Amino acid sequence: MRRIHIFPVLLIVTMFIVSCAKKEKAKTFPVLTAAQIAQIQAKMKNLPEAPVAKDEVGVIETNFGTIVIQFYPDVAPHTCASFKKLANHGYYDGVLFHRVVPGFVIQGGDILTRDADPSDNGTGGPGYTLPAEFSDLHHVRGTVSMARKANNINSAGSQFFICLADAPNLDYQYTIFGKVIKGMDVVDKIAAVPSPNQHPQEKIVMLKVRVIKKSALK
């Protein structure tokens, strides 16, 4: 009987898998021009919102790993629906976590992190703003909440932050719309990136963000 040598086959398959993994990790996104960003913002503004169902979760795939978010549509329906719209239409893909404050928060979601000018990171949005949806929920470790301008409670758009520790000073001032239910170890890895003046020295990329049925989680 002819022998079948499986080791070369296994080696080839292993090399293929490793190669694919490296490609995913090394995935890059094109730099966007001001005109392209304006087109994306106009598109997002005109798209209808779809409510987040109670059995849906947010999945943020990054180059550091995957973060899964449970939503609070009962207390922040418009914020949750906006996040779902932006996520499922690819708005967040390629966007950075541009701000890291150890012991406090990591922040991302600004489309301007995809342009050629890093000095405007943290100043952009989706082309529209959301009304504040404050609640009795508290900012604890793992809370996902909306960033906004300091002088306008109704200025949240697409930027959000994840709490690294309890932050009661933020309660009743920022819209809490979810919490991390899987991947806080990934959040901590991101928080460990050296970030002088809160600016990460390494790119922390949202490779793909989607809102899906919890049952579809791998």
C-alpha cells in the first residue's frame, strides 16, 4: 500500500494559515481626502437608523484583538441606533483609537484619523450630532460611552470611549450606551501602548466594526 505523507501537507497548510493571519494583522486602509470624508459624512447623515435589538452586540475587530459590546437600547436608543448604522455601513473600518489615557479611557471613532493630518484627530464626526441620553447607569470599568465637546452635551457623534477604571466624575455628563462583555484584555493591551500626551505611538486600528446577533459570535 502506498504511504501518504501528511507532514508536507500540514506544513503547507500551516504556512498558509500563518500567512493569512499576517495579512489580516497587516491590513491597511487608504488615506482619505477631505472630499472623500465629506462624502462619507453626507452618506451617513442621510442613512436611516435601525434600532438595536436586545439580542444584538457590537463587535470591534482591531489589530490588537476583538472587543465585544453589549448595548443599552432601553436607555440610549438613538445612540445605539446611530452606532449600529455607522458600524454596519463601514464608517468605523480603518478608524483609529486615537487617544489613550492610562487608568482612565481609550477613545476612538473619529473619521479624521483616516486623513493625512494627525493634528486634527479627535475633532471629527459623522456629519451629524446626537442628543444627550443620560441615565442612572454609572461609568465603571468596561463602560462604553460617547465623547462630546466639553461645552455642548448634545454634540456627540461617532467618537466613543471605553473606561479602564471606574470614573464616577463622568456620570450624568456623558451618554452611556454599552459595556464590554468580552475583550477587556484587548482594551488593556491598547491601554498599555506608550501614549505621550495621550497620543498612541503605535496605530490602533479598528479593522472591522459590525453589529450582529449575539448567537452569531464565533
